[in-house]
Amino acid sequence: MSPKLSEMLLGHTGSSGTEAWLKHRLANDNAITIDDRTYPTDSWTNVPSSILAAVPRRLHLQPSHPISLTRRLIESRFPTPTYKYHNTFFPVVTVAQNFDSLGFPPDHPGRSRTDTYYVNKDTVLRTHTSAHQADTFRANESEGYLISADVYRRDAIDRSHYPIFHQMEGARMWDRRKVEGGDIAKAVWADLKKLPKHAVKVEDPNPTIHPARNPLQAEHHTAAEVEAIAAHLKRSIENVVIEIFTQAKAAAMVAAADSTTASTIPNSAAETEEPLRVRWIEAYFPFTSPSWELEVFWQGSWLELLGCGVVQQSLPINAGVPDQVGWAFGIGLERIAMLLFSIPDIRLFWSSDRRFLEQFSAEPDQAIRRFVPFSKYPSSTRDVAFWLPEPSSTSPSAPESPMTQPFHENDTMEIIRSVGGDLVESVTLVDSFAHPKTGRKSLCYRIVYRSLERTLMGEEVGPLHERVGRELVARGGVVLR
């Protein structure tokens, strides 16, 4: 990639000067390369060089990395050959794969350049593993599958959000043409009997099907089929969660017993005494019905772990396997890894510091051990306040384009992240008001700078923060206050 392209692909938006910027870029850079694959650029291109540089890292495939260890722990509860693991799907997908195949409406906010990294108008960095769902159903290589992958979204900046994260989704399907007598319910109950049982009491107060809150897909499934599929799904997921929290509790016990680390790891002793509490709650997801979320009581509050449900039949129908019915789930690997290894800041997953990486082992007989902080470096806080660009004269009914899209908070985050990188711990909106006469809007953000590896000095933070201001003016079209 040319230096000029690396410098310019930084997520510009529809502010003053954007049209000139886009024309200049298109005149000088016509393509970008990702892992030796070249793609043409156009006015929709907004993927920054910092994101492109991270694509080859593939944390979920690095043997001793906590993301990879978490992936393998979950995979261990979904054995082959029933389940096939897909861990190497390429991150660049078509708009059709990422949105159209899943029924996203044309005006869905997820399609916006404020939310999604576009390689060009027809191609994106996948925003979820479900971008590969239709293709996997269509390939029909196994009764079940797990897809683990890095996914990309423009997002907030704080200790639990990062523009690249990792998802796992899984599915288990049964084929009406292949089960005995076409009896799906009977086949699923028979498979349920083969799953390991557990002794944890699970709260599940709601009916499997509710006509308003959690409806049956009556055109495609019977109530008996859904009862069986839901029971198989819930047992499968419960077994995974119990395994995760059993290991997390064991790690907490080791940490609490170790006098050299107990003081640096909060809640270690308390977690060893908490009985595991698990509950199912009703939910809504566009790709499943009925749907549920699984929550676990951990460190004094209920924690949402994953979403799941009975697959919307339109998905296998559109993938050319209309006789298949089953369940699917999706889970964020960072959330589980942060809990499992007691990792306090999502930026640590991307650290190359040996003091972080060498704390984890891929040896099969090595128990999970909690992360031991090697230092807590001081933070440096700065505020930046600005007037937003004047409203565009473009008609409100005009379709979104890179030239007409209004300024969005994710644009602020992207610009700040492009300047400060992982030295930015968090960005928080602390003030917002409209001028009483002109109506023009003003925002003030508080930026917390903190390195995970060293102390930041004022002579470094000051110029860095000044550059943030300049870039917000140059690329966001704002006026500093």
C-alpha cells in the first residue's frame, strides 16, 4: 500500500472539504491491497490504514493468545464430525454477503459508512460472522458448524470496545429428508439424550413459544419441533457456559491462593464462593425465532453472554437447503476472554508486549490462569470542544452517499483513534448544547490517554492532543472552541 493511501484512508465523512478530498484521493490512489488481494477504491472507501494493518494478525489463530484459547475451549464442547470448524474465512466480503443474504433492509443503519468499513461500494470488511452463514448453509458440509473470525465495526472508544473484535457463531441443523420418517422432533430428542448432563440449576421461567414475545414460525415449524430444537440448543449452550465458568472459578481460586498476585486481581476470593447462577430470557434477533439470551450472575450482577434461537427458515431456504431446520447462536470472544482471564482492557489483546503474551500457554494440560497486571500506568486527560459543521443543504429525502452523510459520533471516534491509536483509553461525551440564536450544535469530549506499556509524559500527550484537534478540523469540518 502506498504511503499516500495509508495516510488518507482514515474515514472521512460528509463535512466541508470532503468532496475535494475524495476527488484528490481518487486521482492518486485507485486500489488497496489486503493480504495480496487487490480491490478498487471509490467514493465509498473509508477503511483506515490502521485497520488494514491489523488484518493479518488474526488473533483467534495465534496458538497461545487468549482469544485463540477461548475459541478452542468453546469448540471443545462441539465435537467433530457433527460440527465443522471454520476459522479461516477471508475478512473481505461483498455487501450482498454481509447484508443482503441476511435480509438487512436498504435503510438499515448497519449499512451506513458511519458503522461499517467499506473497501468500495460493493465490498466491506465483514461486520459479523453471519456474513458467511448463507455460504456455509449452501455448502452443507456438516450437520453443525462453528465460524470464528475477526470482525470490523466503527465504534466507541473505551475499555470494552475496539474497531476489530472476534465473534463465534454456531449452528446445528436437521434435514427432514434424512431423519427417520421425516420426524424432526423425534430425531432432535434422540440427539439431546446423547449430550452430557449438568447439575447446575438454570432459571427458565418463560414458555418456549409466546405468540407476541417469542413467536413460532408457524409456516415452517410445528410447536413440537421447536420444543425439541430449543431443548437441544439450551443444553448445548449451557454445557459451554458451565465449562467456561468452571474454568474461570478455578482460575480465581488459584489467583486468590497466590499471595503474590491476589492483591492485583480484584474479586478473586469472592468469585470462588459464588454459586453459579444461569438464566434464560426472551429476546429478539432478526435471524432467529423464537430467540433467547443467556445470562450468568457474575461479580454481583447479571452478565449477558450470548444470543441464540431457532433459525429463521428463510435463511436455509434462500441458501438452497429448504428441508433443514435447527438452531444458531452468536457470542463475542473478547467478552468471554476478558472474563475468563480477568483482562481489564480490550486493547491488551492487541499488545505485542511480552509481559502480556507470555502469561498464556497453549499447552493442553495447562490450566487457565488469570492475567496479572504488570503495571498501572497513570492516565492523562484532555478535553476537546467544537462546533459541528453547518447543516447540509441536501434534501433530507436524498439517498445517503459519502458526500451527503451527516457528521456522526463514530466519525469523531475514528479521527481520534487514527491519531492516538491504542494510547487512547476512552472518549466520553461530557457536554452538548445548541446555540440559542443560531441553533448550531456544540460538543465536548473528554479523552483519556493511557499507555498499557509505559508512562505517557506531558510533552508527548500535549502535541498528540493538539494534532487530534487539527485533524477534527481538517477531516471533520468542525470549528474548535
